[in-house]
Amino acid sequence: MTTILLVDDHDDIREMMTIKLQRQGYTVVTAKNGLEAVLATAQAAPSLILMDINMPELDGLEATMQIRAADAENRIPVIALTAYALPDDEARAIAAGCDGFQAKPVQFDELFDQISRLLGEGIPQSDAVEP
């Protein structure tokens, strides 16, 4: 089972996204801020991280840099999420070590496609066409 760490400081967003991710078959671990994200990454060893950028305690970019520094050998894909998408935000997120970027409100079809690509997931077996 694939575990995704979902990091967002808004309870309602965490709850809604958790439900959508679980419906896609993912196990979800959540964190409310960047500090919790760094700890949860070490404890849960997620396959992918969805990281909100604007958070109290420790923002998503700094948390991503700390996660990268703590375990440079095991590069966990990180998708940055932000409600305040400015023109240079995606470049800043990539420079901080993020592998993808999504503006909020999240377009879930695009997000799930991006998750699948970053995890190297192929076509689910139930959707595969028999020859």
C-alpha cells in the first residue's frame, strides 16, 4: 500500500484531501505544519509528500529542504501546494527540492496524474486492456 504524507495547516483541507486520496487507494498520514512534516517523514517513510507552502511553525519550502537534507539518499517525491500561486512560486518550490507544483484549489485529475507519474505507477491492473 502506498503511503502519502499530506501536510496542510487547515483541518478542512486535510480532511477533504484525505478522503479523496483514500478513495484512490492511498494510505494517508497527515501533518499540520512543517515541523510535524519533518517528523512524520522520518516516522512514516511516505512514498510521496503533498506539502502546503504557507504554514505556521515552518513553511513548506523550508520543511522540504530539511527533509531533503536529513535523507539525501532516499529522495521522496514532494508536490508543493499553495493557495497563493504567484508567478515565481513554482520556481521557488522546485529550487527548494519539490518535484511538482499544484495551485489551490487543487484540480484532482491533474494531481492524481502527477502523483502516478512521480511514483512510477503504470495503468492500474483493473484498467488494463486484455490483448
